[in-house]
Amino acid sequence: MLIAVLAVVDRQMGTCKSGGVELLDLHGSVAPRRQRAQRSPTLQTCCFVPYDEQSLASRYVDASVAEYAETCVSFALERMRRLLSSEADNTVHNLVFIRRLVDDQRWTTTASEKLLQYLSFPDSVVLKILDQIFNVAYGAGFAQNVNDIVSASWADIVSGDRLFGFARSDRCIKTCLDVVLENISTGSADDHINVVECDAGTGQAYSHVMRQLSMHPGISISYTATDPAPAQSIDTGLAEKFGIDVVEWSLESTKPVPNRASKADLVILANVLHRHDNISTALSAALSLVSDGGFLLIVEATSNFAIPWSFFALTHNVTNMSDVGSRTCGPFCDEQTWTTLLTNAGLTTVARKSDGLLHSVFLCRKLSSSTSLRQAPPTIIDVDDTSFRWLEEVKAVMSEEWNESDANRRSVWLRESAVNSGVVGMLNCLRREPNGYRFR
């Protein structure tokens, strides 16, 4: 049996009547259809990675990367030797340092066949740019012409070269970013990270870091790229694509720090500190951006200095740097010197990733004096027992009443010896519970 119910809609009066019900000013709209997800699923593998790693490039790229590095160094030193024997005394910067660099390094002339072979590879960007640099005619415009070549090719050098680009790879950078997220995350659904990159036009790390952070779907990101001349050095298209705020500011700027660049969870300094007049002063300026407990991610050349020398010290007079006497080779420092500089700045080095051929990546943490004094060994709970007797210990920890001072003083580590134990998944669930952010 069909039952019909009369409904009268008066659009002019805005009424709708049916039976004993009258609706006034009823407004209806079409519900949006469910949109198909645009992002592909994120596949993750959780494994333990050492905090201190050396000689990564030869292990994770291929054995030929060491030969490529040697080829680039030999080529640069050979051309520097020619430069010293030419009449370029008044047109090239830092000749005293260049002579010392050439005399101190052991190198042999690269065979032309090997040189041509590497020049034919698309990922031999550094060698191709070195070839262009040392073919520039010596004269009054030498430094400017070399600087123009480097500036035009810099983004390709740091990203596309097989050796130079490894320091931006997942093995070096993402493993450090994962450590940062692990320590700033509260386990809630609205986790947020505030990132600032200083001198981003030189560092060019923003595209790599945003891609790597975006692999964590539960994290929202605020990224600020600062630079003394952002319009000329930062790719505005990429900045808009990744939602990056661009700010005109430098580590040597006398202007106050912009509000959106302060209280950062992470400050990135990629290949920029050696360019400043005083490394300690530049570090201090970077530290002013970091919140207590926040991190600094530093990328610097620490070996085979002939390569980075060709890109910077041929065009910039480094003899007037106020701390050049305490650096290892002109404007550059080796790993030991960097470790000393970071310690003197009050930073705690958390992780170090070295490719063994050119760059080192340092992940450092800023700890206030009051926080560091309260640090205590973590509570460790073994979760191997299949009878789950450890569960009561976990429950007891989560039910404790902890105040803010306890939060800075104590953490809890869950330890499992089996490879595929599920402890990572359990930890992710526990961290969403009250007091769960204490767990590691």
C-alpha cells in the first residue's frame, strides 16, 4: 500500500508545510560528493639507524663515487696550480691560501680518458661546473664571471651531482629529521613542527626537507625560508608549491628576527656557516631562533676542500674573516674543528652523518642550562615477555601524576630484542594516550 504525504513549498515566503509541521526559512544545499584521495599511500619501514655514521657515500651510492671525488679534486688542484703559475696575481682572491692548498694536498693528474668519461655522465654536475670555472679568462672580471657561473648552477650542484647531492639524501637528512620528530612529537593527532632555514638561497634544502617531512602524514609543517635577497636566490614556484614562507633576513642582519622565524623546533644551516665572517657569531644568531629543546641541522664540507674552494673562495676574499686562523683550510673546517665549535656554542651533538668524501651532517640540540641539569637516565622497560607481565609496569608509568619538571627530567624506553616484534606500532598507540609522549 502506498501512502502519499502532501508537502507544500513556498519559495517566496520561505516556508515548507507538510502535515502538522511547518518549517520556516529552510535552506538546502547539495552535499559534496566524496573526493577520491589524491595522495598515494605512504609506505614506511621502521628500523634502527646509528646516530654516528661514517663513509656513507661509498656504501649507499656506489664504489665509483670515491673515484669521482678524487677526479674532481685532482682536476681542481691541477687547474689551481696552473692559475698560480699564470699572471693572475691581481685578479684572483686568496692566492696565499690556494698555494698552501695545492702544496699540502697529494694528487695526481687525471687521465684525459677518465675525465671525458665522467664529463659525459649527467650526474657529474660538479666536474662540469669546475671545467667551466677554470676556463674563465683571468682578468678584472674573473671573480664576477666565476660567481655568475656558480650562482646559475648552484641548485643543480647541490641536488643533481652524485657526490654533492648525497648530503641531501634520505640516508643523511631524513634519518636526522626522524630524530627531530621523535623528540618534539606529543603523539597527538595535531602534531606540528616549525622549521626555519637560514640563507635558504644558498642552502637550497627546503625542497628536500619538505619532501622528507611530508612522508609523515600526521605532521603539519610550518616552513620559513630566510635569505638576504630571497627574490634573486629562492625559487618562488617551489616555495608556493610547498607552502613555504619567504622572509628577507640574514644571520648577519641587524633587523630583529621575524616573529614567524622565532621559537623554531628545527633550524637548518646547509653549506652556509663557512661563508660568514665569524662562525661562532653566526651560530649564536641561529641559536636565537631555536626554542629550548629544539634542534639545529648543519651541513658543511669537511674534507676534499679543493671542491668547495672552487665554488666559494675563488670569488670571495676570506683573508679578512675574523676567525680564519682557527679554521682548518681557509674558510672551511674539518669534523674535529666543527665538533669543538658546536660544543663551545652550547650545543649537544645528537647525530653525525659523514659521506666520507666531502660533507658531514650534524644534528645538534639546544638544551637550556636548567634543563640539562635535570636530565636523568631514562626508565627502561623490557617488553620481551610473551606473558605480558611488563604491561602492569607500563600502566603504572602512564598513571603517574607528572608535573612539568618531571617532563623534562624523565623518559621511558620500551626495549624489545626481536626484529619483528610490533613494538613500534604499540609505541605509536601508547603515545596517543595520556602521558604517552614520555615513551620512546
